[in-house]
Amino acid sequence: MLKRFALLLLTAFAFASAATAHGPTPQKVEGSIEIEAAPDAVWAVIKDFSNFASWNTAIKASTGDKSNQAGAVRTITLPNGGTLEEGLDDYNDAEKYYAYRLAKEDVKVFPVSFYSAKIAVEAKGAGSLVTWSGRLYRGDTGNFPPDELNDEAAVKAMTDFINEGLAGLKARMKATQ
């Protein structure tokens, strides 16, 4: 009877361990900002996929192939000197949005192993509403990531990146008025 109980207990523990051991789940982040400028004026500043650094203060530099076609690639240099490569997935000039994804990560400089994001401009009263959303995976996709590569670190990094970028865009638009 004791052997049967021990076997049952061992089996239950094995199933419980397997049930709690899983990979990462996608995380979502979103930021938005209202800008006192017409949507066409705001879109004119952000629509060049390669020229990300002209308005985004969260990055030091950006280079790309100067194309706003799906498949275009840009490299962004972060203030810490690290670089990330992003690919353009969807671009709609008429509807004022584009969607892109991380093509080449560096979790040492940005604790995210993958993300896809979309930035859009729409009319809001006499001005604009810019919405930037992303879906991401943490830097370490194993079951027990270190603190600097876990979900919280990834969400914080992406949220801070988006919010700083939006604030930089608003400041840029204010300076040009």
C-alpha cells in the first residue's frame, strides 16, 4: 500500500511539474499620445520607416534602405550603443500606419527576443492621436529566466521605449509649429 501511495504521489508530482513548466506567453504593450497638429503633419514626420531617429528620442540613430515597402529593413542604434534590426511588414500611407517586427535581436541591449509593433496616426478633434502597440516575448524564452530577461523586464523596456518615442514625437511636432 505504501509503494502504491508513493508511486501515486510521484506521478502526481511529475504531472504538476509538467503543467507548470511552459515557455513564455506573448506580452502586449501600448502607448498613445495626443498631439496638437493635423494627422497629415504628424504622419509626414513618422512615415519614413528608415528615418526613425529623426523624431524618436529613444534611439541614437537609424539607417535603412529608404523604402516604405514591405520587406524594408532598418537598423536602429540604441543610446547604450547596441543595435537592433527591424523589418517592415505592412505600410499604409492612406490610412497612416505601418507595422514592423524585430528581425535581429540583441537581448544584452534590449531584453526582448521578438516583437511586432504598429504605429498609427488618426484624427482626434483638431489634432492627432498617435497609437503605438506591440506584442513581444521576453529575452530569455526558457522556463526560469533571470530577472533582467523575464516578462517584467521585457514589458518595462518596450513600454519605456514606446513612451519615450511618443514624447519625442510630440516635442518634435511642437518645435516645428
